[in-house]
Amino acid sequence: MSETTLMTAALWVTGVVAVPLCLGYTLWLFLGKSIEAAGRVLGPWRVGAPDPRLPGVTPGEPVHRAYWSRQMWLDAGSAARTALRDMWYRLTMQWLQHWAARLLQGRDPATGRPGENWFTRTVMRLLAPGTAAGAVLGALLAALLTSLIMIVFGLLLGLMWLLAATAVLALRSTERLGVLLRRIRMKCPYPGCYRPFPLAVHRCPNCDVAHGELRPGRYGALWHVCACGRRLVTTSLAGRARLAARCPHCDQLLPEAVGSTRVVHVPLIGGRSSGKTMLMAAMAAGLQSWSRRSRLTVEYASATDQRDAGMLNQQLNQAGWALKTQGGQPRAFMLLIGHGRRRRLLYLYDPMGESLRDAGSLREQQYLAHADGVILVADVLAEPQVRRALGAADAELAADARPADLGPMDTYQRLTGELAALTGRRRRIPVATVVTKRDVLDRITSLPVPGARIDTWLENIGLGALVRGLGHDFGAGRYWAVSAYAATGAGALDSEQRRAAEPVLWVLARSGLRGAAVPDRPGR
């Protein structure tokens, strides 16, 4: 028998053994075991069991990163590598070094014992090449099928990642668009800060840990999972505003509506003893009065605002006047004003009169940079030329009214330049000029009685330059005369309270809260 014939016969025997072994056993064995190994890597499969693959929370943001953002790809790569390593191990260690090698030695592959006779050992040696070839072919085909499965699996993962990323982009864009359309600009109301911020720091209600990135992103699209396991929603529409929020700069507690409602900043500007604090109390009471007579809604933005208002009203009821404003920069007094579906978060600032004494002090009032409107508190009894026109009896009445240390003209001149420097948009800011202490002015006979046209009345008493300057420097202007004394304390007049609130309602209407507009009376 020739060498070629023996080679052909050996190849035929090898093929007869290898092909059935491959297609009937090793292909499915390798494929099944590799998929099983990959599945074990993707565990745990028991609900609630800890997953050692997931990294711990980061110090900067105490939440678990969303599975789809990174861990999904790490798990897919780990599963693919494990499947191929399992296949390689079974091929080399079990089939080639164990089964095929023992058959080639004429030994039983299961027990390792030699064949009983020469015929048995010869048959084993003839089966060895086919067994090895069948194992190799089965492993190659299984590796090919596993690779195809992993490619399809990777495409599905890519589609899942794309859907999740699209959801994140859609949610963030929707929220951003809503913020832009409603012109919501979040700013801190606390003295020493007043800084804007794109997103508040939210506290977990379960463990009180701060979350500075509670929005759709890599930590989750619809919710983030806190380190304590609590799910926290990521959008205002889903109820994020119900979580306690703090300023990211000064860590002070913010009102609930700060991220979902447009803020309107309105400082009250006037000299010391001009009546700013009493006027602000009268405005708050007037807004409440308007809410009882119209669709206007008024709420305190926080428990602190409600407490401060209660303390101020108690002081006014007991003493009839407000204590002098103390401290440096003021904390905003916040009210949530609504009409229909529209709402505004009103920040009222009551700075102490000393803040107007020079340009440096005025420049420190950084809240002026955010002003959406200004209420100029004008105590005309503090104006020198008005005082010179008073008779003796009227001068005594004016002195008893404790005139401000700055007249309206000086207040305006000190304000206008710094306001232009701080905001760069003075011409777009409306100014409501409120003449205070009307109860005293009505009793002074040396001056004309304030009538319907307060701007004309100001011109008649020698303050025409003030009216002309306000009209030139600001975008819009209106005038009122109010008795804050008659609008606050025991026996407050409801009609005077509503009159005191009209300047605020006018500024709110200018901000787009149209339902807040009051009837336009002559002389305003």
C-alpha cells in the first residue's frame, strides 16, 4: 500500500470523525458553554443582590452612574472576553490536552487507562486526529457564531444608548427651552451672595445629602439613584421642585419655586427714614387685599418670609412704625404672585438708607444688577427747597414726620449712575415713584394737595427736574402718593393698602404678568 493511499485513508478517517463530532457535539458544546459563561459575568440574577461590578458613588456627586452611560459597555466587553476565554480553555485544556492527547496515547480519555489490547489502542489512535480536528472546527464555528451574536448584541446596546442619550437631550432641551421662554433666571436672594446659578443644589429627603447635578445626564435620564438608594427625579415637570434646594454658592435654603418660576427683582430705593420698610409692609398687605378681590394669588415663598412678615406686622401693630433697617445688604423678602396659570416669584429688597451715602456703598448692593424694576421711595419733606416753602406750623408737622436724610433728587442722582454701571440696561428698567407720608402732606397747607397727577404735583412743588430725569433715564415711569402709616398697623385702611400695592402690580405687569395690572387712573 502506497504512502499516498495511507495518507488519503487517514484523512478520510479524520474527516469521518471530525465532521459529525463538530456538527453534532462540539459546536453546540462550545457555543452553549461560552454563552453560559458570559451570562454568569452579567449577573447577579437574583433581585436585590449586591452587584460587585458597579463602582461606588463619587465624592463630587453622591449618586450611582446610570448603567447605560458606561457600565453597560464594560459588561458587554467583559462578557465577550469571558466567552472567548472559556472557549479557548475548553479547546486547549479539555479537548486537545486531555481527550485528543489520551486517545493518541491509546488510553481511555475518561479514565486514562490504556486500551485492553492492541486493537483497542489502535482504534483510539486512529480517532485522535479526528477528535482534535472536530474540537478545533467546533471551536472555530462557535467563536464565529459567538462573535456574530456579540455584534448583534452590541448593535442593540448602541441603540439602547442612543435612545437613552436622546431622552437625556430631549429632557434637558425641553427644560432649557421652558426656562428661556418663561425667562427664568435663578439668582440667590441672600446678602453677600446674590449670584446667579444655572441649577440649585437639591437635598435628598432621605439622607439630606447634597446633589449638585440633579438633571438628566450621565447619572440618569428620569431619575438619579442617591447613595442611600432613594430615587430622585431630575426635571421640574416630574416634581424636582418639591425637593429642598440650596444656593450652590452660599448653601442657603432657597424657596421651592426658584427653579420653576420667573423671578422679578424689585428694590425699594430711598434715604434713611423715607418709609421704605413701612411701604414694603403696606405693599404686602395690599397684595393680600387684591387677592381677596380678584383672581390674583399671593403666597409667602418660604416659612422665613412668613415669619418676617409676622414680626414686622406685630411691630407695626404695637408701635405704629417700623424699626430702622439694620445690617448691610438686605435679604430679599419673597412672595409668590400668580394670576391664572402665570406666576412670578417677587424679590423685594429693603436696603438700609445708609447704603446710598456714597458710590462705594451703593456699588456693594449687587442685587441692583438683577433689577427688573425700581421703586423710588420719595420723601419730598426731605427736599431742601420744599422745606423752605413751608410755613412755621407746616415745618413743625414736617419735622414730626421725621424726614429722610436724603431728598428724592439726591436719591435719584446717586441711584441712576450706579444702576447704569451695574445693569447696563437702565433704559429698559421701569421705575415706580412712590411719594410717601401722604397723611402728613394732606395736612400741610403750604403745599398744594397731592391730586390725581402726582408727576404734575411734583413739578408744582419744585421737583420738575426729578420728573424729567426719571423720564429720560428709565424705560417707563409711573407715580403714586401713599400713606404707609394708614395702610399698616391697627386700623389699617384696605383702600390705602391696595393703593400701596399698585406700584408692585405695575412692575409685575411690565414683566408679563398681565392679569396683575391695575386700572390706569389719571396722573399715574
